[in-house]
Amino acid sequence: MSAKTPDELREQVRGEVIVEGDADYENARSVHNGMIDKRPAVVVRVMNAGDVMTTVNYARENGHVLSIRGGGHSGPGFGTNDGGVVIDFSRMRGVRIDPNGKTARAEGGATWGDFNAATNAFGLATPGGIISTTGIAGLTLGGGIGYLTRGHGLSLDNLVSADVVTADGKMIVANENENPDLFWAIRGGGGNFGVCTSLEYKLHPVRNVYWGPMFYEVSEAETILRFYRDYIKHAPDEMGAFPAFQIAPPLPFIPEDRHGDMFAAIVACWSGDPAEGERQFKAFHDVAEVKAEMVGPVPYPAINAAFDGLFPPGIRQYWKGNFVKELTDDAIAAHVQHGPAAPNVSSTMHLYPINGACHRVASDASAFGHRDANFSMVIISASTDPAQDDVDTKWVKDYSDAIAPHSEVGGYVNFMDDDDSSRVRANYGSNYDRLVQLKRRFDPGNLFRVNQNIAP
Ligand SMILES: Cc1cc2nc3c(=O)[nH]c(=O)nc-3n(C[C@H](O)[C@H](O)[C@H](O)COP(=O)(O)OP(=O)(O)OC[C@H]3O[C@@H](n4cnc5c(N)ncnc54)[C@H](O)[C@@H]3O)c2cc1C
């Protein structure tokens, strides 16, 4: 019999069921973005696929709003809600490696830190995010852009199978052979189609990389961006590098008298033979004088934690993102005008390259909408001070508006905020209509709607 109340639900699941008034409720209701202040009625810290099926049935049958929380990093805070039910995967973070088959199967709550630590022991990796605390599930199901993307594609290009609990509360396998339509849809469709209890990935031989941020005078920003645009077009696939605007944090590799100054930066990762790294980085040293840098060979998991300190849990964030086909001179002028005005050390613009391996996958091979773009741009404000929210958000909006005429209408779903729901069709481009058809088939009641929603 299905549960009708949280008490009945508690009797039917192995994991914790947390409600308002419970000791851990404040912790259980919160997500990474400190601007999100929502109060769900029930948070279920699931322990297995059975708990997920039971909770999906509970939410659907009782008409509750349902959120899915993997790593909890969604900018708009999709991992929580007001008055509804949350499936919280924080107790399901296991990662199992098959070193012979070069695959990894990870539970739906694993973070990239969990994943990279497990795979690095075998000298293997797959493309993931640049911060270790981001969830593999949300990041992969929306796309997955990181240092290894030019060489090995998006995270979702490396997904080989997933266990999915659908809106009817049943668990099915989705891969190229079983439920291929669902497999197509979850690779880009975010959490719109079901709850992934585990995800299996292809792995590649990557143990150590040559990596590091290089800081240039901000007056060189135009030179750096023009250089980068031409360089990355023909760079070897093993080079993942993105330009950024960055206020210097108080770190030992930056001269003390420059802490707090704004710089133009390039963060580069050479995932080929680390011994070749220095030669591969020569172009970055030749383009302009590097005022501060921290480059060298490092284990791959270390680079995914290198910027964690800039994005601690609870930091208040606002996000905007666009796909970009060409970085035109006009676009560069807009970057040079707005980027240096970033309001604080955790606020930034990153321009991630999505050419290389990403372009060798057909546009309709998965739901990810924009294989024709060369870059995925993100502008983020992040601060611990609520009094700064308006200033920070305005900086992001003004910057995004200035770049919009030089970008695609659509952007990467994982870089959208909650005021971007009107962009969902554009985000998926020509794949949108098929997504709607599949949404009607797998979730006609739109149970999974706390996301960049593909309405049935
Ligand atoms: C600090 C920071 C750094 C980031 N860096 C990168 C980066 O380098 N590259 C990149 O591509 N993106 C990056 N992102 C964006 C990131 O991809 C999205 O925020 C993503 O949604 C995070 O996934 P999550 O599981 O942590 O989030 P959650 O908030 O837990 O989930 C977000 C959404 O994903 C879906 N979801 C989560 N878990 C599941 C599941 N098990 N089954 C089904 N659906 C699920 C749900 O729809 C949910 O609403 C970053 C975000 C932050 C905050």
C-alpha cells in the first residue's frame, strides 16, 4: 500500500525521512546556493532504488511537488522546493570501477570529487565539472563541460547506461539497447524524464595532467581573448583551456601587493603526456606577460578541487549562460567592458570551449542541443553577503545582455537561472520537439517539473 503521510513513508523506506521540526531539517532543506531559502514538507535521504521508487509513488499519488537532489549545485536551487517532497541522494555516493572494461558506475548522489578519486586510483577519468562538490548526476544529465571535454566530449557523451526510476515509480535501464528513446532524452534533458539511481560512464587513460591558471594584466584582456579565439580553434584535443576574468585571491603564487586586483586569466589543462606540458603552455606564455601563475603537473582529481574554496556551500549565486558560435571582435569588446567589473573574488566569466570531440558527435545523437557552438559561456556572481545580491545580480544581467547580440539565443541548461524558463526551447534547438514527444510518453503528468522544464 502506498504511503499517504510522512510517517507512513518512514515505515516504507530504508533512508531517513526528515520533516519540519526534525533536528536535521535546516540542513536537509538547504542547497549549495545560499540565495535559495525554501521549505520542503519532506526530505527523503534515499538509500537504494527501492526508496526512490517508493518516494516517487508517494509524491505522485499525493499530488506533491517533487525535487531531485544529486549534488545540490543547481543555481536556481532545483534540488529543493516549498511544501513538496525532495529525493536527496546524499547517502548514495558509491563509485565502482571496472578497470578492464574501463567503465565506472556511480550512484546518483556521487560528486565529481567522489568519482575522480575512485577512477584516478586506476589512472582513468571521464569529462566532469571543474569543482569537486558538484553532483555527477545533474551535471551529466544537462551536458557536462570540463577540462577533458575537447578530448573526450561532454560528460553525457561518455554515459553508457543509467538506471532510471520513471514517473510511474518503476525502475528501468536506459542505454543504446534498452529503452534507447529514454537514453536519448536523459542525455541533455536534465531531470525531466526520471530519477537516475546510478550512472555508468566510459573512462579514459588520464592520471596526471599539466595544469594551471595564468594571470595577465586586465589591460591585456582584448589581446588574450583574440589570441584564445584563434588558438583554441586548432589546439590539440588534449588541451582544455578557458579564458576568464578573475580578481586575485590571497594565494601565495600571487604577489601580495596584487591580491584583490582584477586580472584577465587563462586556465589551461593539458591531458596528454605531462612531460610535454611545458611546451604546450608556451603559447600562453608568449601571448603576453604572465604576472602570476601556478602551473605544473598534478593528479587530475586535484585540479577539480583547486577552485572549491571560491564556491563554498551556502555562497549566494546568480547565473547566466549562452552558447557562442564565434567570438567576434564585437563580443570581445563587450567582454572587455563588462568582465573587469566583476563585483568580488568568486564572481567571474568563463568561456568554455566545446569544439573538438564534442563536434564529432551528431547534433541529434543525444538531446544536447548545440553541437554547432564552439563555446559555452557562463557568467556567475557569487558572494557571502546578502546585501550585495542586487549589485551582483545586476552585474550578471548587464553583462549577459551585452553579450546576447553576439551569442546564440539558447544556452547550456546547467548554466541557466530560474528566470530563464522561456529559453528552454532555444536551449535544445532542433531537438526540442522530440523531447516534448518523449516527455508526453515518460512523464505525461509532469511530475518531474522542478528543472528547466520541458512541458508535456
Ligand atoms: C560551483 C559550481 C561549479 C560548476 N561547474 C560546472 C562545470 O564545470 N561544468 C558543468 O557542466 N557544469 C557546472 N556547474 C553547473 C552544474 O552542471 C549544474 O548546477 C548541475 O545541475 C549540478 O548538478 P547537481 O547534481 O550538483 O545539482 P542538483 O541541484 O542536485 O540537481 C540539479 C538538477 O539535476 C537533476 N538531477 C540531479 N540529480 C539527479 C538524479 N540522480 N537523477 C535525475 N535527475 C537528477 C534534477 O533535475 C535537479 O533538479 C557548476 C555548478 C556549480 C554550483
